[in-house]
Amino acid sequence: MAALLTNRLVKRYGALQVTDQVSLDVRSGEIHAVIGPNGAGKTTLINQLSGELASDQGSVHFDGVDVTVDAIHRRARAGLLRSYQITSIFEGFTVLENAALAARAARRHAWQFWRGLLADPQARASAEESMAATGLSGLADVPAGELAYGQRRQLELAMALAAHPKFLLLDEPMAGMSVQESAAVVQLLRRLKGRYTILLVEHDMDAVFSLADRISVLVYGRLMFTGTPDEIRRHPEVRAVYLGEEGA
């Protein structure tokens, strides 16, 4: 069953068509990666799915519901959450406080979160659960501003998880990380696999092929092919266009 389904999704900027009739299905519980060279339209597609960008044509269905015209906050409250770009870390707050803030903000009375942040048992429980899932429990009382870069990215993911998503949109979660930090995030995503449905845009091909159940290849805004990692490796056009000369 498709957790997320797009039908002929289009985004134009003047004469430039950045996504071109993209029809994509992401199955419940899978990690589905989207790869492609620079300028392929990957981030634009993520923006359309999250609601950050309105589409010029096509539709988006999430969890069986048409969310094509829904704003980003409505999609997030329905469980379709984009991590790493819509979350804001408060550097003066501790790791626990940041995660609790995200948990509280996901609820309808978000603007009451300044009062008794950690006294809210529901927000605190969500925060602690998300920190445990992302390996941050030991850093609960550390101010976010003191975290290393990789730990900050883990906190961003913890904040997303604290909002109780059904579906995570991850746009290059390993960008700018060291080899060790990337390996830690790969292990983290492997632990989350099956618990959440994840759409992953990532340039690290080793990570993509070790994590993804299926991979879609986007080239010049068009969906070229979707298949398993083995099918992608064997596909002659994919090898010629992307795998043979990896985009930066």
C-alpha cells in the first residue's frame, strides 16, 4: 500500500520546468531514496511533497487523503514531516528542551509551549523517546549550541520524531558530515527502518544502497526509473546517466 502517492507532479519557474510529470509511490514502512545529478529537481520535489512549494500541476495523496493544496503545517500535523530544514534548533536550550519544544509545537496549542515546557508530561515523554531513538539520551542536559555538527543533525531528527510523524522527508541528512558522522546517521536510519516511512534524498551512494528498499532516479525533472538497489545497479541508462558519473 502506498503511504504517499504523486500523480504527474509539475513545478515550473517561468519557462523552466523543474519537476516534469513526476508520478511516485512510496510504500508504507519502506526507505525510498531519490537520486539524480545536480539540477535534477530532487529538492524541488521534496518541497512539493512537504507543502513548502505549491505544485503547478498534479496531485499528492498522503495516507489515502488528497493533500495537494494543504499548507506545510497541515501536512506536518497529519504526520508528513520534513526534517533538517523546517526544524529550528534553539542553541540556548538543552537537547531535551529542544525535543520537548518540537513535541509541543506539533500539537494544536503550539504557542503555549513557553509555559512549563518540561512540566508537560506528554511533551517530555515524546522528547525522551525521540532522544533514545536517535542516541542522544546521554546529552539531554547539554545546550544545543555545544553540540558537534553531526550531533546537531541528530537533534534535528530527534525533534522531527518527537512530533510523532508517520512519514519523514529527509533532504541530504549526511551533507557536510565526516565519514564517522555519516556512518552514525546510517546506523540511526537503519534502526528507524520499518518504524517510519522515509523518503531519502542523499548523494552518498554507499548510504543509499545500504539503506533503501527502492530507489527512484530523477533526471532533468523526470522520473527515469524506480527499482530495487540491485535493479538500479544493473540498469544501463541509470549507470550511464548517474552511477557512472556521480552528481555532486
